[in-house]
Amino acid sequence: MPQRDVCRRSFLKLSAGMAVLGLAGCGSTRERVAQQYAPAPEPVPAANTVLSEMYGERPGETYPLPAIPYEKIDPRYYRQMVPDPTGERPGTLVVDVGNHFLYRVYENGQAMRYGVGLGRAGFAWAGRGVIQYKRPWPRWKPPNEMVARQPELQQYSIEAGGMEPGLKNPLGARAMYIFQNGEDTLYRIHGSPEWWTIGQSVSSGCVRMINQDVVDLYDRVPNGTPVVVTDLSGGGMAAQTPAQPQDNLLPGEGGIPGAPPPIY
């Protein structure tokens, strides 16, 4: 075989080998570049530390409060500072029954807003009053008319001293008692063990709040605080009607049947 053909064949083999090596090198480089510039995986959202603190356990309470699964509550009902829509003077409490909010008015056009649940008694009175007094971990005393219809509640009657405070008490961790012109309106702002009813109209309760929220509000509200109960969704004060005593049953699965306001 001529020397020239041998050299030509060797050259072609060498060139083919280099081409394969080159392609292999490009492949490796593309892989490295792809790895280098590939988007990082989305981080797993961390728990909201502010909300976890806001609605976390309260072991220091007389009856330690469990954490609230705030993820299951509409965020609009979280405790939050918002522009004041009420026009009331600082320090005033405004219960907006139309939107299921309670506002504590601050300076500079701001207000702390809380989500609330409303029972039939929550719509039974509207107008202006004051927080006459407030109680931590109040007792619950169903009215005698209700006990007469439901004898099993005799153990919680006024004469028996009512239901002991605690996590299952319908009035929750705190209660604030609204008076008008020196008379009890029978209208209360109170805690509730049933956090899932916040933002809803249910069968019982006056103005019910998440226990962690009512504890927060309680500490911001001195006796004598002015209160306005109205419907801001309708553009003005709701019709002022006197409260009427109604029923209030014990909490159970799926809600508290009956209708307050409770007598306590």
C-alpha cells in the first residue's frame, strides 16, 4: 500500500477521533452550563412568624389557650392595622355588623381591625354605649326562661352560679359589657372557643372574637370606652332597636345552637 494512502487513512481516523472527543466535550460543557443556569427550586413557604406569634399558644393564661390554625381563616379577619373607615374619635370601638369587623380607632386615621362572628343577638342592638366593665374568663349564666325550657341547663343557672370559666365556656377568655345611659344593653363583646365562626353569622353569641384577639383587645380597652354598633356596609348607623333576652346554649360540634344574649 502506498505510503501516501497509509498517511491519508491515519489522518482521517485521527480527525474522526478528535471530532468525537470534541462533541463529547461540547456535550459536557452544555450539561455544566445547564446545571449552572438552571432556575433554583421554589423555596417551601415558611410559617408566617407574625401570625404564628399572634395566634399561637398562650400558656400563661389561667386556662392555657391552644394555638389557632390561622391558615384556615380568611386573611381579611386577621388582626391588623388599617385606615380607619369609621370617622370616630381615637379610643372608640366600632362594631361593623355588616362586614363582621370590630375597629379600635387610633390617631392619624388608623384603626386596629379584628374579625368577629355575630349571632342573632349580635344584630339585636345598635347605637352608642360604653364598656361599663369587663371580665377575664367570665362565668356563663343562662337566663331562667331558657333553663325552664331546657332543664339540663339547671346546673348552669343563675341560682347555681353559672358555668365555670374555661376553654369550653361560650364567653371565652374575656368579656366586655356594653351599657347605654347607665342600663345594661345585654350586648357583649366576648371571646369564643369556636374560631371557625369568625366572619360568619351564626345562631348564637353577641360579638364573638378569636380568644387571642379578645385578649389583645381587652388590654387596649379601659372601662368607660365609647362603643358604636352600626352597619358600615349600608352607609350608616343600623336601626337602633333595644336588645331582647334570648336563648344561649352550650357549645357543641358544628356550633353553638340557640341564640343569646347570655345573662352573666
